[in-house]
Amino acid sequence: MKKPNPRLWIFAVTTFIGALMCIPSLTGADFFAKVKLGLDLQGGLYTALGVKTDEAVEAKVKATALGFKYYAEKNDILIDSLKIENSKFSFTLIDKESKSKINDYFTKENGILISQNGDVVTVSLTPEEIKLVKEFAVNQAVETIRNRLDLFGLAEPSVTKSGLDNIIVELPGVKSQAEEQRARELIAKTAKLELMEVAEGRTDAYAMSDLERKETGVRVLPDYKNPQISYVVKDIPVLDGSMLTDAKVGYDSNGQPAIEFKLNSQGASIFGDFTQKSVGKRLAIVLDGKVYSAPSIKERIGGGSGQITGHFTPEEARDLAIALRSGALPASVVLLEKRSVGPSLGADSIHASLMAFITGGILVFGFMVAYYGVAGMFANIALVSNIALIIAVMAMFGATLTLPGMAGLVLTIGMSVDANVIINERIRELLREGAPIKKAIEEGYNNAMSAIVDSNVTAVIAAVAMYVYGTGPIKGFAVVMAVGVLISMLTAIVGTHGLFDAFLSKIEKSRNIRFWFGMPNSYLRGGK
């Protein structure tokens, strides 16, 4: 009874699964995930953004001041002249007996420094905290922009951090001017929501400088639709968008599109308390520094929900709801570079890459068969399996194939047969020494193993280093190279060994070494 061949079964099953999984990437079918094509292969929009990290520091200070203001009101701590200055805020402590409560509150906050000059208390961020806030701002901006683009419906967006405070956004498939404009607006929209108390009777603020307004704790903000109209609001917001849990498109009392939002429990509590004690006052709904509406408070508003109106078009309302729901950018971004890659350039790149891939494949296939005979054909079968498995693994993990990635795929053709070259040379050496065919094959694989593992491990280490320290194109090359090297270990060692096991009896019976291994038959000295 013929012995089972587990190596051949493992090779055959993995090759079949790999071939099945790579079909969608090659044909466009939808029964499995596909390999994403990068910007350089299918065209689209490339944008480099810079994050204004100083704004994130100011926002952190403002959020800290807002939290303290709510705490002071809830605990009957009397303060006055609360105002923000760059990376700190200050207030006048009226109730000196509450100093211990204030110290207890800020002790629980990380990265806070407190100083007091008479009755004036100044709260600032430590240098370490400022650095952390800036780093977090860039990382959060990356996640926020990525979430927005996913909700926007764009296929396969790539959003990556570059340097200390820059972000690279690649949008493959964005071709029309309208799509490009809408995507840019969605990326750059800060979507910073603030509910701010209108400072009634402070018409003197219009004549003040920005510095004077900061010192008196007010701001002048323009109307969203009509910049000629402006509002004087108190600098410390009642609450901000960090307390937002949901935003969706709805309709106002006139049937016009509006944005309905919901707050978390803390926001709902603050909102309810403020509206209860501020009946008759006006509350400005501010988004990205512009007042969308400033309705009068007629009664306590509970439930933590509200509505933003502003004569939106349905598309504007949808995009604004997406921006709010995905989270506000911690700081505004500025456009550093923008370029469009045409689909024709991508098609030319694919064509050139495929020609290189096919040409390289034909040359490698031909050389392996001509030099190693059937053993070379086994290596070619393993190579085809290797390519199918690379595409399948990349599709499974949602990897993006770029032009450098295509170069890595072409390089993999040569690297994946390298292991079989080593194995075949070891087998040839043993056959020249007069070893039987079965022993030559077994020891050929055993002797070649250490050299194969060493070379593949060093290649993977190099690929990991390129991925960690490289930018987008280098990362694409590194991913394909690493995946190809690891898969070649399976196909070159397990796969071809299984094929030799399957044909061993035929090889021994034929005794035609030139046919099977591409070497003169005179080297077979009667051994089997």
C-alpha cells in the first residue's frame, strides 16, 4: 500500500485555497476580498496636510476650563473673571475657603500646574503634557479623517502620519472635479461643535481688539450664512463636541434639512442645568467658529439632544452630520500639497508592471526547466502557487498594492525559486557522490534547510525594517516582499518536497538523471 504524502496534500490544499481566494482580485468577482490598488495604479487624489497642533493645546486648555467651571458651579465655588490665554487659563477666587476643593479637583488631572498670585489662580499644562497633546492631535486627526472617508463611501482611502505633524491622504479612484472638491472639504472640515452663551449687552466687544476680548472673556463670531452679522459670545463654551455621541440628518419645523445631535450623560447633565437657569437667554450653536443659530432658551432642555439649523442643502447636511459623527478634528489642518494622478497613468503603470512580471516569469520558468529539468518544473509549480498565495494573503488582510509593491512581486519571482536552486544543487552534489536517489533528495532538503532559513530570515528582517521606517511606497514594497518570502518557505520546501515524494518511484525506475535533474546520466553510479 502506498504511503500517504502529507507534504503534497498540504501543498495542494493551500494552493487550491490560494487560487480560489485570488480569483476576485484578478477577475473582479465579489465572493471574496480583493487586493486594493494604490493611487499610482488606478489614479486618484494625493493630499499632504499639516496639523496646527497649537490649536489642539488651546482646545485642551479650554476643555479643562469648561470642566472646572461646571465643577465650580456644582460645588458652589465662587469664582470670577474666568479667561483663557494660550496654554493656560486663570480665574479670580472669591471664596477663599474653597481653595482645598480646587486643589483636590486639579490633583486628579494629569499634566496640570497651578500657581496663585493673590486671588488670581492660573492653571497651565506642563511641557510634557503639551507634547503629548500635540502627538495625540496628529494621531487623532489621522483616525478622524479615515473614519470620515469611510463614512463618505470612498473606496480604499489611505490616511497615514508623516513626520511629526503632517498627514498624507490618498484617495484612489477619485476622478471627477466634484468628487475631489467634496472629499477635500470633508477632510479639511474641523467640525468643532460648541454651544456658547450669547453675551447680551456686550456691544462694546465689537470695538475691542482680540487681546482685549480675551482678557474680558468674550469672542465675536460671524454668522454662518451672512458674515455681515456677528455675535458676541462668552469665551468658555457651555459644552463642546467631545460630548457628542451621535449626529444625523433630520428636518426642522419648516421642512428644511437640519442636523440632529445627541449628547452623552455628562453633556446632557450640563445642558439641562444650563438651560434651566438660563431661561430667556440665548444660546449660540457654533461650528468651526461660525454661528449657525442663536435661539432663545424658553425652558429647560432635557434628554441631551438638540438641532442645528442653517438652511442646508441635503448634501451639506449629510456631509456635516458625517463630520460630526466621526468626531471633530482636534486641530485644524492646512493643505501643504495636492496632486491628481490620472487613471491613464495608472493604466500605463499596470501595463508596464505586468510586462515586467510576465517577462521575468517566462525567463525564470525557462531557465529552471532548461537547467534543472523536471526538478526545475517542480520549482515553477511552487512559484505559481507562491504568487497565488501572495495575492490571496494580501486580499485577506486588506493590503494595498502599489507600483513599488508590483516591483516587490516581480522580485519575489526570483527570490521564491532561490530556495529550490539551493535544494537542487544539494541534491546534485549528493548524486555526484554516488548517493541513491531517495537519500540524495532527503539529505538535499536537510542540508539546504539552514541556508534557506538564514537567507529568508534576513530578508524578512530587512522587510520589517523598511516597513517600520519607510513611507507609503516603501511600505508597499516591504509588505509584498515579506509575504512572498514567508510563503516561499511553504511552497519551496514543503511543496516541491511533496512533488518529489509523489514521483520518487518513477524517478528511481527511469534512472534518467538528465530528464529529472538536468545533469548527465553518468553521475548515477548504480545507486537507487
